[in-house]
Amino acid sequence: MLRRAKPLLGTLVEVACEAADEATALQASQAAFAAVAQVHRCMSRHEAGSDLGRLNAAAPGAWLTIDTETVAVLALALALSRQTGGVFDVCASSAQGSWRELELDAANRRVRKHAPAQADLGGIAKGHAVDLAVAALRAAGADRGWVNAGGDVRVFGALALPLRVRAPWNLSQTLPCTILRNQAAATSASYLLEAPALRHGITKKTVDAHTSWTVTAPECIAADALTKLVAASGDARHPVLTRHGACAWVYHDSPPLEAA
């Protein structure tokens, strides 16, 4: 098993893979990091030249041509916004605008906003990067392994990876959550905040402090986005989870609540 790590997406990205020989595994890991770097270039909100940076700086009404991967992330983000009635909102981190201001023309790889709005792909782009990295590993001949980008993780092949999360009542303690087999997981947490300052969705209400929300799903992009839904709604059995084949765990100063 070849394991390598690089700083990307504002976190440390770990790629682990096993292949028929070391040369194939090394080539596969390089392809995986290249896939993650592409997402970073397209969707970093801190780079003015990225698709997201250009969208946030654009005047309302102006169409912008964007990368295929940015189209994929925005398409899921807007779909989840519709499915949740705005509880998940790609513009939730900003006081300006909402997902309803964004119009995506996927066929022509372009997007525009109809009013001032600031989108934040954040974690959902990180989840997509993990999915792309896994696809790159497989395409390059890796048989099994995982990609972990700051808690967004996806496992593939004949491998069972135990998933543990920090206990909100004791951050030095980790708890067994589930076993990942050909699936992804993501965790969002507020227990490091001194006050419940994290806000999500159409209500902009604060979420519970000293809490973590973990979601497993077939794809990491969905797992990451759905942690925000569970955090904002407080519902570990929200019907949108079922639509995406997802399962949620909420840890809040007590044993977890699991949703089947």
C-alpha cells in the first residue's frame, strides 16, 4: 500500500493505493493528486482567477464560461438546494443573495447570477475532488485504497476502513462510527467553536455547538453536502438522505443518534 500526502484545498490530502506493482501505484497516486489540484484551481474562493472567484466578482447578468468540474459541483449544489427548499444553500456563508440567484447552463458550461450573491463551494468541492481522485486511481490501475482530504474520505476496492470521529464531550477521544466499504464519508463539527456561530441555509439560524455530524454516501460530494443539511435541520433522518443513499450520525455530548 503506497501512501502519500500533499497540502491542497486548504488541508492535507492523503492518497493511499495498492496496485500490481510500485510503479503503477506511484503513477496512480500522481494522477489522483493532479485531479485534486484541478478542483483547487477551478473552485478555490481565495483565488481571483478561479471559476468561483470570477463568479463572485462578476456583475449580475454576465454569463461566465466555467470548467466541466465546476459545472458538476454547481449542478449538485443547486439540485440539493431545490430538494431541501434552501436548507442547504450554496450561498449560505454570505449575507448576500441565495442559491435562487444562480442560473447554470450546464450544456454550454456557463453560469450567471441575477443579483449580487457570493457562492461558497467549500466542502462540496472538496468532496468532489475526493471522488475525482478515486476515479483517477482506478483509471490508472489501482486495485484498492482511499483518499482523505481533511475528513472527507472515500474508500474503494476490496478494503474495509474503520471510521472514527472525535467525541464532543472529550476531543482527545475518538469513537468508532462505521466501517467504510466502497463508500464515502464526511464530517462537519462545531464543537471547536466558543459560541454557536455556524449558520446554514435559508433560516441562517445557528446550529448546535459542541456537536458533530457525519454522513456516509456512495459519493463524497454528496456526503459532504449532506452534513450541512443535517447540521442545519437537526434531522439525522431527513428524507433527502434516503434519496442519495446516505446515512447520518449526530454526536452531541452523548452517545450518537444513527439514521438507517
